[in-house]
Amino acid sequence: MVTIHLDGERLEIGDGSHLRSVLPELPKNCCVAVIRPATKKQALTDSLTISSTAGEVTIEVEGTKAAFLGTAGIASHLSLHWQDRYTAAFGPFPSAIRPIRKSHLYERGDVILGCGGYDPQRSYVVFSKSRHSADHGADESGGAIGRVVSGRAVLDRWTTGDRITRIEPVVSWADTSRSFTTTDLDTPLEDGMQVVTYVKVIAQGYSQEWVSTEAAGSVEHLLFALETKRFVVSRATSTHILDAHLAGSEISAEQRHPRREGTVTVRSAGLSAGGIYIYRADVQSSPAHSVVGQVVHGIELVKLARESDTFAISVQPDRIDLLGLPLSQAQEIARTRGFALHVDNTEGSRIVVSQEPGTTLDVLNEKAATVHTAHDEKVVDIVLDDVSAPLSCAIFRQLTGLADHDAGVIPLFFKFDDVFLFKPTVPPTVKIIPENMPTTEVPAASLAITNDSRKGSGMVGVRLSANREFGPTSEPFEGTNIIGRVLDTEKLKHFKEREKVFIREMGL
């Protein structure tokens, strides 16, 4: 028998087993990290992992101030003694501090050595849960011995009866070429081997008990970017990996913090704006990066991932995006996720076409959302052809709102015979190059956008019948980019000029 660890779980398997024996299948095209014990070079860091009955936190200590946490048996003294909205204190235990009567300012995540009644024999480890000013019986410096860098959500979960069970130094490791990522299920398993199959991220500002909306917009971009639960490594460096499939998006800068190992950011400026970064090493903060999450499982996979690798990733919480859903499904999601759903109209078969608040964290914080709906007859289903016209389809989604949601809107400009023309607002910086132009005949129900070779650039059109001379926007073939087709052509006949047409993208 050999023993391995699969995503941290100890497994005993037969000699000669392969990866397939513990993973019958992998998510499509996703790799896993394989770490051989003989190739792990260990070194102590200046961080400690503190395990408690409510979860783990990692703290980065300041110099030798936290040396007492390495004392044998110290964990047995660290039960939760008190907690409120500002702090959680574990103890008591004796220490050698010299307390003074003075208040200090503390930030969320600060770890403080203080005492009760200014008696060092009744000392406490105090975790700051939010920014506050207080006298914790600390020494002249304020008593800060470190800062929580991972697992901050645990601070909000601690309650009466919780205790610290173990304190361990964090071990960093450097890998040789014998540790690797693979998609080969026939990889042999060795005794002591670690296999990591996915990365888990907790979004900035989210815990099950507490939600902050300071980074709600950036976090929503993260949830949207990784909604497929795949991270595609566009670039891999010594400090980070990047998924750039949404590069070019407009993202507002929100949370600027140091980028530590396991930090997830979204870039808000530059050519890679909208890209998702995960850090392999600590680097300083940047005004072009907003912190949107923290890896809580699978950092080994992040460190070993190579350019062009794809791996499975999950982000908590799941995104709340109701647009394009039947009202009944939206109501079920609201019930399951525990928030109230206010609806403008419930008569007939209805589709959600707008949602307020528009971000997941805001909905969870307010525990409510308001949606506007349209009757199913007013929602037109389309499919887009990303294979033949990827650039034009991306522009169309951006113009209609489909870039971020499954439902969008486009105004009906003019209709005649079997032609329907739509006129979205096209920014002057958007260039629509010729792409996927028809050559012989345009099939009925084709959806097209006029390219920059014609004065009507940006016009969107649908023609209900086939045509061998003109495209759906009534332009010659050389001015027509075919981007997909309309599934509900009969519904178009009931719309009036200048009326908003709600559209919903369906899969091919």
C-alpha cells in the first residue's frame, strides 16, 4: 500500500496505482499538480498557521514579537475569552509584556498581545476584526505582533466555545522539475505524493457571516471571468499567473493592497486591464491592481502552472446574475440564496431583463434584489458565431450588454418588408473590421453588423428571407459581417420602430 494526499485528504491505495484510480476523470482540459515528496525543499517563513475550531488563519509575524506562540503547550491556553464586533481575544496566559494605559489605532487583521487589568499574568492574543481605537493593555508600541494575511473570514466566525487547537510555522517550498502539472491520468502514484486538483478562492469582502461591498464591482468582474470554473494561464512568471481572456475590459480601481502569495487581483489599467492575476510570491501594491480575492486551497497548483495550462477553480460566493432567466428560476435562486426578490410584474411567462443591485456582494449585503421583467414574447433569442466572427461578436456583446449578462437590449431603428434594422450607440473608438463576409447567399434569419467599409458602420440587421445580393443590414456583401442568427424571427414582427428589443443569447 502507498499513502498519498489528494487535495489535503490522506488516502491509502494499492501499489502500482495510477492517477486514474483516485480521479476517474478530470474536468475537460484541466490539469492537476503532482508533487513528489523527495523534491520538496522546505524552509521556514516568517508566517504562522493558527488552527482553530472555526477554521485556519495565517499570520505574518513582526520580528520576534510573536516568539511566545512557539512555546510548547501555548495552544492549550488559547480559548476564546471574549469577542465583540471589534475584536476576538484568546487566553489568558502569562507573558512578559509591560502594559501601559494608552489607546492605539488598529486595523482589521492586526494581531495584538495585550492583557486584562494591566496584569501580564492574564495576557491575551487579540485579533482585530475591524478598524478601531482601544486600550488592550498592550505595551508602548501598541502590542501588534503580526497581521492576518489569509483566512480573515474566520475572524468573523469565532464565537463562544471556540479555541485555538494548533500553531505551526508555515513552510515554503521550491520545486524541481520532478514536480509538475499534468492531464495524464496514467501518471503513476508514489508513496507520500501530493495531488492538487483545483484552486479555491474566497472573494474580497465575503464571508458567510459578513459582507463588505467596497470592492463589489471588481469582485463581480472576477465572478464573471471565472464563471466557467476554468483558469487559463495566458502568462506565467516567477511572481504571478494571468488569465487574460477578458483583457481589454473597463474596470474601476477599488481595493489597493499588497499582493501577497495567493492574492487574486484584477488589473484596472493598461493593455491587460480586466485580466485576472494570482500571485505566487509577495510583491508590493499597485494602483493598477485591485485585490479581489485570496486563494484558500490549491496554492501548489498556482505555483506549478505553466503557460497555456488550464486548471479548475472555484470562487465563493457564486455569482448572482438573474438577467435572461425565467422569473420562476430567478425566484428559486433568491429562495435558495436567502435574499428577497422584488418583481415588477408576475403575470404570464416572464423573463428577467434588469436587476438592482447589479453586483453579487451588494445583493448579499442588502439581502434583497429588485428585478424588471418582460413577457416572453418581448424577448428574442439569438445565437452568436464566435468561431467565424470573434471580433464582431465581441463588439456586439459590448454594445448590447451581452458581454456581462445573458440578456441585453437593442433599439429597433427601422423596419421594412422583411428587414429589421437596429442602431446601437457605437463609441468612436470602436473599429469594426471586415470579418465573415458572405460570398454567395445570406441565409434567412442571419444576424449581421455593418463594418467600417460603409458609412452605416455599427448598424445591426436581420433579414427574414435569404438574399443573394444584400446582407441583413441592406448593405453589399463586402460591408456585411455575419455574426449569428435570430431564433425567434416571428417575435420581431410585433415590435414597433424605436421600441427596445430585449435579446437573450443562447448556446450553439
